Amino acid sequence: MAAHHHHQKQIAIIGAGISGLLACKYALSKDFNPTVFESQNGVGGLWANTLPTTKLQTPKSLYQFADFPWPESVATHFPTHDQVLDYLQSYADHFELTKHIKFNTKVIGIEYRGVAEEEVEAWALCGGNGDVFGSRGGKWEVEVSSDGSDKTEIFVADFVILCVGKYSGVPNIPEFPNGKGPEAFQGKVIHSTQYSGLEAGESKELVEGKRVAIVGFRKHAMDIAMECSEINGKGNPCRVLYRTERWSFPDWFPPLPCLYLSRFSELLIHKPGEGILLSLLATILSPIRWGISKFVEREIKRKHPLEKHGLVPKQSFLQDVSSCLIATVPDKFFDRVEEGSIVLKKAPSFSFCKEGIKVEGGDKDENKQQQPPLEADLVILATGFKGEKKLQDIFGSKRFREIISIANLYTSEMRSRWLAELLDGKFRLPAIEKMEADAANWDVFFKEYGGESYHRSSIATVHVWYNDQLCKDMGWNPRRKNGLWAELFEPYGPTDYVSP
Ligand SMILES: Cc1cc2nc3c(=O)[nH]c(=O)nc-3n(C[C@H](O)[C@H](O)[C@H](O)COP(=O)(O)OP(=O)(O)OC[C@H]3O[C@@H](n4cnc5c(N)ncnc54)[C@H](O)[C@@H]3O)c2cc1C
């Protein structure tokens, strides 16, 4: 197949977090002309804006670029946020990506011009004839605003790669009935990103001596609770309101990659688009899948006093890992719970009142009588982000909606390489109908294993299967290990995909 005239093709990349850096690097590797638009003043995405205490949760061997190892100076398995940021910055420097990035430049709108929307709707093949760049001369108009100015500019691109991130940007603020939201509260309400944007001195000033309540029980919530309890001690405990108990790790559990990132672990799971044999095998082996999940749950319960604090989740570990809902609990978190400087409280739903927070539902006994409000001066909403909202805000057309999924460094790199090969003409996309059927298969998979959190579209438990599909498209051998034993039982990771 004839290669495209790359030097003429403009690729717009939105975001310079890990995904944007990778997309840029691999677009350059095929001689394209990429321009990265980044609203912040540096690379690294969310790693440029974390709490001082945030560390990498996955060991660095699983969070590394395939061809750019961590420097030897980083000895720990779990680098701090500034070590992560330095690593990302040195990646950008090493591959000379910075000159392609327009910093302080926010993309505020994207439109496809030159082909009528009805015609695009009717296409059976991507681009009309299967050419990703389109057969009808359509172009993307990317509207950007620089340095916060009102004046906008239009950048015309042949292809747009969205790397806007799911865990940054638009905060997810719960909705409340009239008069029961933050407006009813006499204290202060902020979102966790506002907190993580503060300097250490500023956050101390904000929290010191205040009655703090944190809503949420994931990474941000736990890290912030640690900081607050450090500042205020047990005399003035920090309250953490959570909706659902989750399986979270005390530290990295070494067998985990073998149990969830190997080919064998994937044989135990029904995979999207699998054949009858694999499906049968997954059914036969399902008791092992259940057993592994129970084993990990027991290990977590051994290390954390979950039973004592009524924190044993109803759902299985497999379900939480299938929807990427596993966080690493900060060191000594449960010591703080034991000493009383962090108080955990179940709050299936809540609203605001003048004095603080009214918890609705929760502990069965308390539920029978009206609970007094939880008095607070400061409420921090660690309630996550609305990743999909970012796309809805950018796209004029309604066609492009919830097409954002969770990414880590490993998946972002594989996707970027696959995309570069696609743009380079190495392979073509199947008919749109076929791709939609495939997406529907994945949806069935997400629903089967992710439970009520299936919309998080996590591929955590089928990384190898997912990469196999990408390898096949790219013409790479999907089997990357030496020998049957290693192929079956050794965990797969970024360095297995260094070269084609
Ligand atoms: C606290 C925390 C800890 C985490 N720890 C881990 C971990 O240990 N292991 C792991 O695998 N994953 C972890 N993650 C997941 C993390 O999301 C990914 O690993 C990864 O950093 C995401 O990178 P990204 O480039 O996709 O998105 P982001 O880092 O969010 O980058 C998106 C970039 O796009 C820019 N942008 C967005 N919209 C626009 C626009 N309209 N115009 C211009 N620029 C725009 C943003 O400014 C940002 O720089 C963690 C996430 C959080 C929040």
C-alpha cells in the first residue's frame, strides 16, 4: 500500500501528558508533522499538579516507556510525583518533543469541515473509502486560545489525536436538590484539584484548626486525608465520607502481575471477540478465577483491619480490578484510622446544611433515627472528574461524545504505536459496522466484569489480549516471550514490546 506524503500531513495532538508525548513521538517516527496543544505551561499532564505526598501506585517497571528506562538514580519501586514528572520531562527532552508543543494553548473547539455531516454519517468505511485521512478533502479545524486571551486562532489539521486525560480538568461535582447543595453551607467547599494546586504552606493554612470532611475514598481522598491528619492530629480528626467499600492495597502485592497480567490469568476470563474454545476454557477455569480473587481479598484483609472498621467490600476483588478501582492505600493510613486522626464514615448519599454535611443512609442502626449533621468548616470533594465532559465541550458536533477511556503509560504507548502504523498506511480499519460490533463486544465484557462501574471501560485484566489485537493489526508477532512457560505465566509489561 502506498505510504502517505507524510511531510504534508498535519497532526493535531491535544494534551501533553504521557499520552500526548507518546502520540507526538510516534507521529514523528513516521515523519508526520505533529503539533501538540497544551493548556498548561509544561509537560506531564496530571503529574504536574499532584499533592506533595502522591506517589506512583504501580511499580515503575510497569510504568515506563518501552525504549526509555527510568534513570538509575531512581532506586525506589514507587517514585514520587516529582520523580515521575522529571522522567516525563527527560523523555520529552530526549526525543526533542518540546519544540512541537504549544504551551499555554487551550483547544476550545474542534469541527470537521469540507464534508457534510449527513455524508459522514452515511460512510461505511472510515474516511469514506477506508483512508484515515479521508477521501473527500475534509479537514479538522482546531480552534485554540493562547495565554488565556479572548482572541482565538484556527489550526487546520488532517488528523486529530485526543490526549486530554480522564483524571484532570473538569471536576465531577455531585448534584443536589435545591437548597441542599454547597450554597446551604456556611463553611468552605472545594474540589480536590483546587487542594492539589496549593503550595504546601497554603494547604496547611487552609486546613489547620479546621474541622475537615473529605468526600470520596480513592487516591486523592486518601492522600488528602493523610495530609489533614498530619496537620490537625487526633484532637481534630479529619472525616472521610465514602459511598462504597473498595479493595485497596496496603502496598504493592508482588504476585499481582502474575495473577492479573499474564496470559494464564487471561485464560480465566471471557475476552471480547474470543472464539468458542477460549470461551469454553474460561468457563471451565472460572473456579480458579474465583479462587485467585478470594486469595487476594484474604491477603488484603490480613494486612488491613477492614472487618474491624466495617470496610469489607461486597463486590469481589476481580470486579474492582476490572474497573480500575484499586488504589494503593498510603503508608500508615490505617494507623491514623486506629489512633483516631482519620475517621471513616459510610455515606451512601449526602447533602449540605448550614453546619456541615447531612449523611443519608449509612450505618443501619443510625439510619433508624435522624442523624445529626456532621459539623465541618471545610469540605473537600474528592469526587473525581468528568473526563467525557471535556470532549462534549470541545466538539461542536454531537457525533463525538463519550469516547474517552482510561489510559496508563503502557496502554498509551501501544495505542500510539498502533495509531502511527495506521496513519502510515500499514493497515486499514475494518468497515465501520464491524468496528461497531467489536465495540459492542467490548461493552459486553465491561458490563460482565466491571459491574456498576463498567462505564469506566477498563482493560486492566485483559492487557495482553488487547495488545495481541494491536500487534496483529501492526503485523507484529503477539507472542513476545521465550518458551511456553514464560509465555503463559510470566507477566507482560512495557518492555515486552520494545521492538516490533
Ligand atoms: C493521583 C493520580 C495517581 C495516579 N497514579 C497512577 C499510577 O500509579 N499508575 C497508573 O498507571 N496510572 C496512574 N494514574 C492514572 C493517570 O491518569 C495516567 O497514568 C496518566 O498520567 C494519564 O495521562 P494522560 O496523558 O492520558 O492524561 P493527563 O495527564 O490528564 O494529561 C492530559 C493533558 O491534556 C491537557 N488538556 C486537556 N484538555 C485540553 C484542551 N482542551 N486544550 C489543551 N490541553 C488540554 C491537560 O492540560 C493535560 O496536560 C493516576 C492518576 C491520578 C489522578
